[in-house]
Amino acid sequence: MPTSLIPALDPAPLPGPPWLFHVLWVLTFFIHLLFVNTVLGGTLLAAFAGAAGAGRREIRTLFVGVNSWAISLAITFGIAPLLFVQVVLGRFFYTAAILVGWAWFGMLILLTIGYYLNYVAKFRLRGGKDAGAIVALEAVCFVAIAAIQVTVNLLHLQPGRWEQVADRAWVALGDPSFLPRFIHFVLAAVAMAGALAAFVAVRRAARGGDPEALRGMARFGVKAALIATLLQLVDGFWLLLALPEDVLRAFMRGGAVTMAPLGVGILAGVLLLVVLAQISDPLVQATKVRRAAELIVGAMVLMIVTRHELRDFYLAKARAGEQVTVAPQWGSLALFLAVFVLCVGLTVYALVRAAKDRPGPGEEAA
Amino acid sequence: MDYPIWNLGLGGGVLIGIVAIAHVLVSHFAIGGGFAIAVIETLAVRRRNPAMRALAKRSSLMLILVSTVFGAISGVGIWVTIGLVQPVATSALIHNYVWGWAAEWGFFILEVATALLYYATWEKVRPRTHLVIIWLYFFAAYMSLVIIQGILSFMLTPGRWLETRSFWDGIFNPGYLPGLVLRTGICLLLAGAYLTLAAQREPNVSLRARMVRLLAVFQVVGALLAYAGYRWWEFVLPGSVKAIFLGAKPLLAALSSTRHLVLWALAAYLLVALFALAAPKLHRWPTAVAAMLVAFVFFGGFERLREGSRKPFVIRDFMFSNGIRVSEIADLNQRGVLAKALWAARGSAASIEAKGHAVFRAECASCHTLDGYLSIRKLVAPVDPDMLKGILSTLHEAGKDYATGKYSNRGRIATERLDYPLMPPLVGTDEEQEALAAYLLSLKQSYVAEASHAN
């Protein structure tokens, strides 16, 4: 029997300094997650908007509208972290994906169905029809995608479980940290989408929207964010305790590098809870709503850093003695940076120009 | 080969083909469509032509649904699929071209953002701003093709990269420019065909005829560019590939007949486009649909030809379709393929057939399935044991020929001189070869029955 099933390191050298790949990976993953949370949490809130009373239609219309571009951007910004994980940890990542190959491939089908369902919901809502059942189905697709992502991301960290999963793919779900990790992911999305709904309602109310409906929407968003954050604090500790003992011990011994992001992240969560609990009328307490949104994004950044650090501890044994050669391709790296700056610049230019260049009364529009 | 094997009844290569062809159709349409819509809206603004504006607006929803929805998903779909089916090759490509892909991703951000913005700002911004957005979209979409074409063509014509391992030598390989011209033509002809269909909804006959004639210009130019690019592409192909699909091996007719299909489809498309140019009023739904269909046949056929021409390699002269590198052959012949293919080797100690099955998984399963696509059971059914051993010996010898460079053509491997030019060589020890023969024979029902009767 083979002593290890970890595939050999790719003989080609890394085309850039390892730290750069890690920085880009974390950075692009953060942007990806902003859109993912908006889509996943927003679709769940739209599905459960029936509980909102006033503002139900506004919530559905908001998130179905947002999804029509946020799904595209979630996919677009998912490409970069997918590239970088393959460069740095391809042999772990490919193996995990192949072991649950049908689920990993099925993600594409779920994504296609979810995206087109969103367009169906959008056109139904525009036509004044109900879209609750369609949005609920869409939410099921996105929750299933989240479960698949968590499965593969967890499995690639645990080569010791591969052989069992190869024999029975369902074993992949049996890891003690799977459930708390999955719940952690979904709750974060709900909290962020809740804060977004409240934030948008406050802005629309300031511009003279229907206060009754917008107050309902904002309250629903704050309530969802509050419940999700409360549960998140419990689930976060469950997740921490469900980590493999050696990983948890190494993490706790990591000093300020590991404990600071986690500690500040938890603190941000507690503060968020306090701020959300203080909001009784979101339309009047606009500053607190904005604070809540800022705290959620801050906590997200810190948790992404923690997640990335944990990955190193998980894989420490499997990667011990790994001899990675590095031969930076400076020319092509410069090409990427130049293109990236140019494209982000042009994107901002197009957005700003489109926002400002509105035709005056009687003037021709496109 | 170092990875677990994802068992698929239809074959991994077929799945990659399905996802890839769907994606390239959509992505080429997204580029050509963007260009056509940009031209049409520019003309509509200059000529104050509401019918042309309506055509641009009508087509822009399709552009969004196709480009930012299906294009984005199928683009990620290619990553997902090649990672599942060809992880070793994917890893090799990523290590060489990550910055190229990252640059393409930069253009993709701009492309998606401007596509969404374009659709969302109809009736909301001044015409000039709307035009700026759609031209930015086209710029981003085309530039992503400019980059990705380098990686696509590299796999068939890696050129000087084989010696230098340089990113730029790999990107600007011999097939780069011909492929870019060809794909630019394809973008135009797909967009022309689709927008002509969209223009059929215009009720005013003379306005419709004017639009059809304008779009016919796209179609004719696209078809001519595609033809020129195709011929140039054929010209720069490695001699071995040309020799095979131009008829050096009469037994391997598939590539040669696909080539005929591709050229006839393009000729048919050009005829329909010329008809549209000459008689735009008569170019209605039936002929417009026919143009769309032959465009699909041409493009799909070309992609099939391009993929097929690469066999037995996934990266020509560097890595075979089963993930074994040319440079590994000698070592694996010495150590045994199962010393490296650890996942395939699981459970191989049970019997000689189990070991043979492991060798099959390591070397053959990337193309052959048991009972599905390129079913190995069906292929071995008519072969007797001596003949099978002869075939395997020939394939094993081919490995040595690759390793020693016996069949070389100006430093490149002359696959057309091999007995099985589209098959990777059989690599491994003699014992593994015997085990593979035993496994394959065990798949023959008659042989199993005879063996049990003799016992």
C-alpha cells in the first residue's frame, strides 16, 4: 500500500514569490466573498421575506435585482482565488475536488439554475406577480453550492481523510467541523445581507421612498443580522472546538499573528451585536445602521485572515519538507498588474460617468 | 496520473468537449456581438435611426444573458472540468500561465461590469456615454481573447517554449496569430448570424433589408477572415498533425473528414452571407436560421479538429493526454508506472488482473471507459490474446521511441510514423504490461468462459 496518497509537487517552479500569491489570494477572496454573501444571504432573506410584514415586496425586489449583477460579480471575482489556490496548493485542491467530483461539477448546474431562476423571479416581480416559490428554489441552489464549497475546502486540508472519502464520498460530510463551518458561512452571509437591506432602506427613505415599507424592510434586515450574529457567536466557538486537536493547539500557540485577527474578529462580532441590539428604528438611527455594516465587513476581513492561517496549520504535516522552487516571471507579472490597474480604472471611470452623465429635461437619452 | 480518477461513463474528454464548445460559442458570440452592437448603436446615434437603436437594445439583453450569465458560468465550468479530468495538465498550464490568466481576468472584470452597465443604462444616460460603455465592453472582451488565444494555441503548437520554458515564447507560439485571425472571423460571423435573426423582427421591410445588408457585411468579412485564419493555422501545424489529417493514415479518417466538414460548412455560410448581401429582402427566417446552424457546425467542427489534432498529447511534445510527461518515460519504464500513480494503484496487489486494472486506470482511463465512450470492452472484444499482446508491445516500444527520439522531425516527435499515432505510448515495466494484458483479456467474456472451461 502506498504510504501517502498526496500527489507529487508540480515540477514547474512557482512563477512568482509565494507571499504575493497569498496576498492576492486573500485579497481577491475577500472581494469574492462580499458578492457571495450578498447573493447567498440576500436570496435567503428574499425567500423568508414573507415574515417581514411590511416591506416584503421591497426586500424581494431588492435582492432579486441585486442578484442579477451580484451573481456575475461573485463568479468573476471567484476566478482569481481559484487560480491562486491551484498555483499554491493545486495537488491538495484537485484531489479533494475529484473525490467529490459529481458534487463539484454539479455546482455548475446549480449555479446555472439559480442564476436563471433569479431572472425568472426578476421578470415576474416586474410584471407585478409573486416570486416567493422561485426565490425559495433559488435559495436552495445557493445553499447547496455553499455546502459543496465547504466540503471541498475542508477536504483539501485533510489528506488523512482522502482514502475513506474515495471509498464512500458521503464520508466527506462526516467531519466534526463540517456542520459548524457550513453554518458559520451561511450565518455570515445572512448577517451581511441583513445589514445591506437595512442600509439600502435608510438611503431610499432619505430620498423620499415609502417610509412604511422601507421601515419594514430595514427592521427585517436588522433583525436578521441580529439573530444571525447571535447564533454566529455560539457557532464560532463550536467551530473552534470542532477543529482537530493538533490544528487548534498550533493555532492557539501562534501568538499575536493568529490570536490578534481571531480576537479582534470576535470583538467585532460582540460590538456588532451591541450596535444591532440598540437599533429600534433603523430609519432614524442611520449612523448605527452604517456602523453595523462596517463592523460586519471588518469581521469578515479578520475571519478570512484566520481561515487562511488555519489552512497552514491543517496542512503543516502534509507539506513538511516541501521543496518549492521559485522562478518569478516578472514580465508577465507586470503585464497582469498593468492590465488589472487599467481595467479597474476603466471600470470605475465607466461607473462614475454613467452615474453622473444623466440627460437633462428634454434632452435625448440613449 | 498522480490523482484519483473521476469515473465518467461518457469519458472525461467528452465532458471537457461539451463544456468547452458551449463556452467558446458563447464567448466568441459575446465578443462579436459586442462589436456588432457597438457599431449598430454608433450608426443609430449618428443617423438618428430608431430602428437600428431598437435592434441594439433588443440584442443587448441577449448579450447580458449569454455573456455575463452563461459565459461566466461556463468559463468557470472549464476550470472545474479540466481540474477534475486533467489535473496534471491543468497544474502544468497554471504554473506557466497564471499571470496570463490573471491578466485575462482583469479584462473580464471590465467586460462583465460594462456589459451589466450597458444594459442597465438604456434610457438613463446620454447617448455618448452609452457608446463609451459598449466600446469599452468590446475592448475588454476582445483583449481577453487576445490573451487566452495564446494559451489555447500553445497546447497544440508550443513552439520554442519546449526549449526555453519562457512565458512569452509559449504565448506567442506559431499557432497564435493564425488562431487569432481565425477566431476574430468566427466572432464576426457568429454575431452577424445572430443579429440577422434579431433583425427579422423589424416590421418595416426596407429598414429590415438595410439592417440585414449591414449585418451581411459582418458575415462576409467574418467568413473570409475565418477562412484565411484557418488556412494559415493549417500551414503552421506540426508536420505530424498535418500528415495525419491530410490523409497520411487512411485508417484515421475522423480528423480528415472533420476537416472537410469544417471547410464545407464555412463555404455554405459564405454563400448564405453573400445571398444576404445581394438580396437582403429575401433573407428571412429560413436562410437566417440556416446561416446560424452552419456557423455552429463550422465552429464546433473546428474545435473538434483542434482538440483531435493534439492527440496523443494534451500539450504537444511535452505531456500526453494521460498526464505522463515525455521526459518521464524512461524513469517510469524503470520504476513502473504504478510507483507514481498511487491512486490508481490502490488495491492492485490483489491479483494480476487487479494490477492490470490499476495500469489501465493510470494510463488509459483518461480516454477510454469500460462500457461507455471509447469502450475498452468493445475494443478488445474482437482481439485475440496474441494480437492484444502484440498491440501492447508496439505501444510499449513507441514509448522507448519517444524517449530516445528515434522518430523525430526537426526536433519534434514524428507521431505519424508510429503505428498508433493518436495513442500515448504504454509506459511501465514488462510486468505491468503483462498485467494490463491479463486485465484486458479478463474483459472478454468468451476468453473468461474458455479459461474457466479449461480449468
